[in-house]
Amino acid sequence: MVRCKGKDGGEVTMSWKDKLLKDDTGLGDTVERVTKATGIKKVVDKVSKATGKDCGCTARKEALNRRFKYDS
């Protein structure tokens, strides 16, 4: 369990999983966050810009979020 600031400014206790995934609506958001944190997204963006082809990241993210939605 970890302590975090709640919406009202007070402290709340939540599991590490809830804290980690609190802003993610589905698997697509999680994949996007991991690729940004590891630097993969920057490489993909550079290759996409150099080739002039869309990487499909947004469409993939939306599809994954629809298919693997997290419980609210």
C-alpha cells in the first residue's frame, strides 16, 4: 500500500497497482506510458518522421483500450 494525495488534497491509501494504473483507461494507455518511459516512443517517432509513414500508435492505443479496458 502507498499513500497518495486525494482529489480533495487529503491523503488516501491505495495499492501500488491502483496508483500505477490510476490514469490508464486500458492496456493501450499502459503500453504508451511504458514506451515513453523506455524511450521507444522517441525512436518510433523519429523513424516515422524519416520514412513519412504514420506509426499507427494512436490507432493501436485506441484499439487496445477498447479491447482490454480496465475496470473503473
